[in-house]
Amino acid sequence: MKPLAYHLLRQLANGDFHSGESLALATGMSRASVWNAVQEIQTAGIDVLSVRGRGYRLSRPLVMLDAASVTQALGESAPFSVEVVDEIDSTNTRLLQQVRAGPPNAAAPNLGASHASVIAAECQTAGRGRMNRAWHAPVGGALTFSLLWRFSQGAAALAGLSLAVGLALARALETMGTTGTAGAAGVGLKWPNDVLWRGRKLAGILIEMQGDALGPSAVVIGIGINVRLPAALAARIGQPAADLETVLGIDGARALDRNQLLASVLAELNVTLLEFERTGFDAFRSDWQRRHVHQDCPVKLTLSGGASVSGLARGVREDGALLLETAQGIKPFHSGDVSLRSAGRAPVHGAGQAA
């Protein structure tokens, strides 16, 4: 959408009726421009009702992203610098570009991006998941953001980071209740970077890093959470998907506060990433396996070259590698896509536990 359409959407976000005249005055647009912006909003997948004599309103209210609201919810002790943009190609791409420019310094304070920089977007036109898969997210219906975290270690010491981030995300969602509601009970983790709810994808993680082999490293953590998933978009996604408003039982008269959600996730990430730098993944391993949706299930692991391996998922190693029990014994795998197999089809030799 164009900037004026986002400006108008913020005026409509509360779900109340607004006359075309009042919207024109509030936005500095002509009545014709207001009408055109409404059409853009509808084309983006947001339902706008138009009633003669009353004006326009959203069929469901929204809470638009706001950097000041996120910062206030985080509190003064949080290390994050939060930026919110309406539309961007990819928040991960933008932060990686800033990393390549080098860290800010006294001579060039606006150079690059500092530690704990966050970019959140209402819309990513080229959002990415693992293996350059597209991430589909409706305007106002998702929380998509990237976080830059600088580690003193190199890539080898950061093995299992995506699993620790997934655990932090699950913990945040489990406690993300609203007034009168509980958190997202039943959140599970799929190796290596998906968060599921009742077998449906709720959130995904993409981690990209730059740095020296022995450190330091600049890691960009991209996270996408389905907050409100229209049926038309759900049909386009190549796998079963869930959204957080449905999980939390939020009806059409209310909206999840995505600013509070972002603050909750960042606060949990801060705790997790500081601990991960001290201990690595092993400290998180048992808690991750407790949420592992494929634990002790027959699965097929598709490798990057197209070959596949079948076995029983026996959890993860201390470095985050997936442990598969195959006919040749328990073997670790560091990459690949996991899918369930029908019970009894995996070529395994018993029910031994992973070490």
C-alpha cells in the first residue's frame, strides 16, 4: 500500500465509523483520495465497511505497530532499539545490509546497526523463510520483525541457536494472555525453526549471520507470527496454519495488541540470548524436547540435496542436531525438513533413547 493508505488505516484502526469528511480532515487528503486509499486497504485484504451517512469502518479493529508503545511496554532496562516501518522488502535483508556497513562508532554514529536493533514491519513485500521460501503475511494480521544480536563467539559456538529462539518464542506465547484469557496453551516446537499449535504452523524463524569463524558474530533473527489469518490467505499457504487471535479466543470485536506481543517476545529473547551466550544450547535442551511435536514419532527427513532419511525422532543433541534412530542406529543431522510418516513405516530397530 502507499503511505497515505497506511495513514488512513491508522485512523480506521479502532473499528469505529469515521465519516469521509473527518478522515479527509485528519489525514489532509481529499475525499477522493480517501476513497482511493480505502480501495487500497481492501485490496490488501482488510475488510472496510462503507455505510451511507455513517462513513467507513473496519469490520474488525486493529492495533497498529508503534515503536513508542513497544519501548514503553519493554521498560527502561531493556536493551532494544525499536524501529517500525509500514512497508519493506525484508526486515532481515535490511538489518543484514546495515551489518555489512559496520557497527556505529563515535565518528559515524549513524553507520550500520547497533546491538539489539529491531525492525518491525506492517508489511514485508519479500519476506523470507528457510530455503528462501516466501512468508505470506497480511497487512495488520501478523507480527514480522528482525532482531540484530551481536555475539562474541563464532558460528560453531552458536549451534542450536534457532532452537533456543524457538523455545523463547514458545515461552512468550504461552504467557501472552489478554484480559480474561490464558496464554497460547499447547504450543509445540518442530525442528529446527517452526512453532506449531495443534499441528498447525503458528510462527517461523529465520536466522542469518555474518562474522569470523572464531567470532565475533552478528546474528539477524527474523520472526514471523500469524496473528490474524484470513481464510483466503490460509488457503494459499502450503501447510496447515494457525493464528494467535484464534488460539487466544479473541473474537471479532477485539484485537490483539501486537505492540505488547512484540515487547513480550523481545523480553523473553533478551533472557534467552544472554543465557545462550553463557551456556550454549545444552541448557535449553530438555525444555525444548518437552515441546518437541515429533518426539519419538516416525518421521522423514528430507536433506538439502533431495535425498531423504526415515527413522524415529529421538530429540536433539546438545548442539541442536536432530537425532534420528534408523536401521543403522541413532544418527545426528544438522539440516533438513522434517515430516511425519505413517506409524510403523520407519525402518528402525527398537525404541532406544538418545544419549
